[in-house]
Amino acid sequence: MKPVATDVLITDRVESARQSYIHSKPTICTERARIWTASHRQTEGEPIPIRRAKAFKAACEQLPVSIFEGELLVGTPGSYRRTGVLTPEFSWRWVDQEMDHFDKRPQDPYYISQEQREFLRKEVFPYWNEKSLEEVFLKQLPPETSKILVDTGIIDNDSKWRQAVGEVTPDYQDVLFVKGYQCIFKEATEAFEQLEMNSLVNIEKREFYQSVMLAAEGIMTLAERYADEATRMAAALDKTDDEAAIHRREELMEIARVCRKVPAKPPETFREALQFVWFVQLSGILSENPLALNLGRFDQYMAPYYEADLAAGRLTEAQALELVESLWIKLSEWVWTISANTANYFAGYNQFQNLTVGGRKRDGSDATNPLSYLCLKATETVKTHQPGLSVRVHADCPEAFLMAVTRLVATGTGFPAIHNDTAGYQMMLNAGYAAEDARDWSNCGCVVPHFRKTGEWTAAVNVNFGAALEYALNSGRSRLTGEQMGISEQPLERFDNFEAIKSAFFKQLAYLIKHSVIGTVLAQKLHMDLVPRPFLSTCVDGCLQSGKDLSRGGAVYNVGPVLTGIGLGVVANGLMAVKKLVFDEKTATLKNIHEALDADWAGFETLRELALAVPKYGNDQEEVDRLAVEISDFYYRETQRYKDAFGSPFNTAFMGISNYVPTGKIVGALPCGRKAQAPLTEGVSPFVGSDVHSPLSAMRSAAKINHDVHSGGTLLNLRLNQELVNTERGLRNVAAMIRAFFSLGAFHVQFNTVSNEVLRAAQENPEDYRDLLVRVAGYSTQFIHLSPEMQEAIIARNSHMLM
């Protein structure tokens, strides 16, 4: 098995599409909202699953069909190259409130015309008034929960009631590529016809099967319309004898042939399989504008088509690379439209379409194949922010593959996310998967080990650990507003030992967990009632067999929602500072600490220097690292006490998106020396700038966390100086460091290697750095698409000079 040749150049076709992608403004298309609303006006009184499926089918029948110049893979969710769609059935109020200033948002701005705004306010929003998921959720949410959950930064789950869930990995291996949508339609039809309306269960199953039939018809119709458009465009070139036009006509006829075959029928070639995958992604976008519609183990289910085409002479390696690059661009072009609040948590137009390569097969043998290398090469050449490329590394991982991974790291894009295959397997076993299925995991969204036969909310709630610590130290009140937000607690000065302070923190954290669960279970119920998922139910094994929609637990596995902890490192540092300064060394009193935090350290500079000098998590110092372990273990135990709508225990994660920045804004100064409103910490990463020894020390600290129980994933973000990865020796050192880290049981690591000089230059001249990718947290995106605040948070990370 050999890596892809390193001298392969990007083709003019792909480069043209890439330039269009990086220069096009994300633009709102209102067509999906128009069609969805018109369909619902016509289906009043019909069952909700059928209404949603009919709306999806109408969108597939009526949306504009555009094939852009030179494209080999076709399909777009709207009228523009970089289209964002609106889903008023989930939420429309944020659009109404924000769209007059969409283009001026500091994070993820969009372009929308005045004509579109007027149309939405006249024709779309009035229909959905009092009907959207957001409005129903907010009406039913208990006031005590609402106070800390709705747009507060304390606990946040607005991506579950202002947006669709997403978080699905379509099952190409056992369902989609095996059957095709003609077969799925036939199976649903037969199941529907066998049921009589003589019980509630049968009535609901009939509604489900009818919704699947409509969804299958929808995606097949969409493909046929693209076939028709390609045929029309080819016919328009019939009368020219220009060589380029003749070549393009042949390409268009091949596009038409492929679209008439897939996704109706199973694919037989690599190109057919790729177009099938994109039609599924596109249909998912049209059905619900989802976060984290993942491509799963792409190198496993695509490899048979790739290898067969190479062997038959139908395809060369260079042609395959161009096709994969074309898919990468399609995945990056569509825009996930979200509120300003959500954008603060998922910054950078990122759709979190995770694609995983490497690892082991279901029987435990090495799964690396030539397509694994091709995916690494495509990510290097096109420099798109999607897909989110993840690699699985195990003890028997080929050295050539690991070196190819480190070479991609050295390009500075932040790709790939690197995962310990064994730790992922243990996480899956802990979540209840059978051993073979646990070995077959892929990443979902950010860093969540996932399996394609699963229904799960992999990012249900962001939980602010910094807020819990603040409430423990400030009588349950916000230090910035003075408002009572947590449980009432005695004044800090009255605590007489460190264990009591730690216990107070755990009580506040348990309070936040409880209300996270309340908000999640209510959202689960309303998703079942109001926004079932007929199209995505066709993609997940178990739904057709059970006759249940994905939202109602139809998948083979239904795994508990994930609560994401934010601020683990900074809270461990804060507790450590109190312990050392007040109880161990007695260089300060609790009153001193309280006054310093109230003053945001102003006038307490000497005390702050002492706090900053206290050992920090991320430097392999046992006492503070043990605090981080104790906190993370408590979080897991407390969260697992609760069951979701399907009776599954809730799960925990320490994964990072951009959530550590907005959550920091609502937290005052902390005892570790952090000032008010500064970012917290992401995943299991150290607090910015506090990992002062080496990346190995940071890794050893992170590895002490019990990663195997946090089945929602754990994340470590590190920056390396570019000089460390400029030589073959440096790359081998990075590879050895990864293996050593994973041998300690850790799950994940990712690296930024771009220098601060380059990042500052990109701030000064953004037009010259439009394709500069950086690792934000569990994902990479264009640096210039991040808000100034988020850019500064990345620049502030410590860049390690030594291994």
C-alpha cells in the first residue's frame, strides 16, 4: 500500500471551484422556506410526519436546479454557490430579529436582499407564528430552567430548539449502497400495505412508512431533475465543434447518466458512489439544515468502488483525487444558517460533517487502505474547511500512514483530528455497543465516537463549569450582574476548609446538570411531536424495521444525549489556587480572594502574581491534575444518574467547539488569576498560555483524565512551533509523541502549527489569506471568518518550541 504521490497538482477545474468557494459570500436563499411554507398551508390537518415528508418532496420538485461551470458532482440547496437555507418550522424569530443586520454580524455574517426580507416577513413568518419548535419549547420550559438555559452562556442548548438536531451518520455499508432508494421505497410501501388502522401503533407506523415513501420519492426526483438539467445543458452544446465544449458535453452526459442511476439504484462505480453520497448530504440539508451530518468511515465503504475502477481501468488515481476534491468542495459550499448566539458556540460557518479514515476493521485487523491516503491528500490540496477529517490510530497502524498524518499536520491547516482507536473502542463499549460495532466507530461532528446505526444527540447542552465555580464562591450569584443564578450558598469567608469549597462547587455543577437534563428531555419530546425526520430515517438502520421515525427511537441503537463540559482546566486551576494560597500556604484569606475577584484583580496585583504562580493543569503536576480528574469523574457520575426520553443514560464529553469563548464572557474573575470575561478552557486542554513546560507535559496531564467513560469524546488542542515540523526528524518526533500519548489511554489530539506572525498578517490583510485554515477546537475553518475575539483566543494559545 503506497501513499498518494506528493507531486500531484490540483487541476484547473478544482482550483476554479476552490477559488469560487473561498471568494463567494455566504448568501441566504429563501426558496426552501417558501416551498416548505406553501406545502404546509396545503396539508393542514394531515399527520405531521406526512406533512414534513410532503414538504421535503415539494422542495426536491421545485428548488432551482443549478450545475455550475466545470462541475463533476452536482447539487446545491439553493440559488447560490454558497447557499444558506432557512428552516422556519424550527425557528423564525431569530431570523426576523437579526436579518436586517445579517451582513454586519461579528461572527458568521450572511448576505440577504431587502426583497427577500420583505418576502419572509409577508409570506413566511406569519404562517409559522406560534407554530415553530422554538416558540413551543420556550412556552413549556420551566421558569427556573429558562432562567439559566436560554441565551445565558450558563447552560446552552439552543441548537436543539432553534435548529435541527443533525448528528447522524448515514449507513452506506448496510442500507443505502446496498438498497438504493427504489428498494427503500418498495420496502416502505410493502410494510405500509400490510398494516391496518386497527391500533394506535399501526396508525403511527402507517404514517411513518408513508413519510418514508414520500422522502424516497423526493430524493429520486431531485436526482432526475439534475439529470434533466445536465441533458439540457449538453444539448445546448451540440452545435459547436469547439474541443472544450465537446469535452464538457461528454461530461454533462455522464452526469446525466449517473443522476438517472443514483440514488435510485445502488452505485457500481466510484463516481456513482460519490454522487450518491452528495445527494444524501444535500437531501439532509433540505430536510432540516442539520449540524453534523457525517460521512462516517468513508475509506471503508468507498474503497471497493475505488479499487474496482482502478483495476478495470475506468479510473486513474489522479481522476479519483479530482473527484474526491470535488466532493470536499461541495461539502464546504453549503452554509449552516444559525442565530448569532449559536454562531458564538459554532464559529466559522462550520457544518461539522465529519469523515473518518484509518483504524481497525470490524474483525480487529488494520483498516488502512489506499483511499485513506487519498483523503489526506485531498484535504491538503483543496484547503477547504469541510469535511472535518479525522484519523484513527492504533498500535498496529502502518508507519507510512502515521507519517502521512504528520505531514498533513505540518501544512498548518489543523487537519486532521487524530484519535486513539483503542480509547474510541472503549468509549463505545461503555455506551452500550456490541464489540464488532464498537470497533466500527467513526467520529460525529467534533470528536464524538459514533456508529452509523445510531440515534443520539451528540451535542445536547454546553455546561459552564466556570459559572458553577463562580456560584460556589459567590453565594450562588453572578459576579458580573449580582443576580442569583445558582443555588444559594453561604458567603465565601464562612468556609473553613477546602473540601467544603469543593463540595459547594459540585453542588452548583449538579444543579446545572439537572437543568440541562430538563431542557434536553423537553426538547426530545417536542422533536418527536413537531419535527419528525422522515428523510434521515431512511439513512439509519433500524427505522424501517421498527416502523419508527429516528426522532422516536427507531434506530438500532439509541444512545443518551451528550452534555459537554466547558472549563475543566481553568476550574481545576481555580480550586488549586484557593487550596494553595488559603489553606496550604496561608498567604491569603478567603476574604482577600473574594475582594480580589470582585475587583477583577485591580489593586490586588501581588495576590494575582501569587495565584498565577500556583501549579496549573497542563504541566504534568500531580496535585492539580488530580483535581481535574476528580471534577471530570464527578461530572460523569452525576450526569449518568439521569435518563433521556428513551430510558438511556445521559453521557458526558469534554469536546471543544468555540464555546469556551462565549461561556467565558459571563464569568467574572477566577482564583487562578484569570480575569473577568476571558475565555475558559476547551475540552481537556490547558488554560491558554498556562502550559509552560512542553507539549509532552500537557499531554501527560490530559491523559490522566478517564477518557474511556466520557463517550461523548474528549479533546486536546495544542500549538506547535512550525520549526518543530519542518524536518523529517521533527515529523517522526510528532508521530512518536502521538503514539506515546495514546499509550496512556488518551483519546484525541490536534495541532495548530501556524505562526503568530502569519496570523497577525492575516488580520492585517485578510484578502491575502482567504484560504488560511486554523484549528478552532474540534474543527478547522478559515481564520478570516472568525470574529476578532475568536482570532485573539487562537493567537493567545501557547506555541510550544520544544518536544
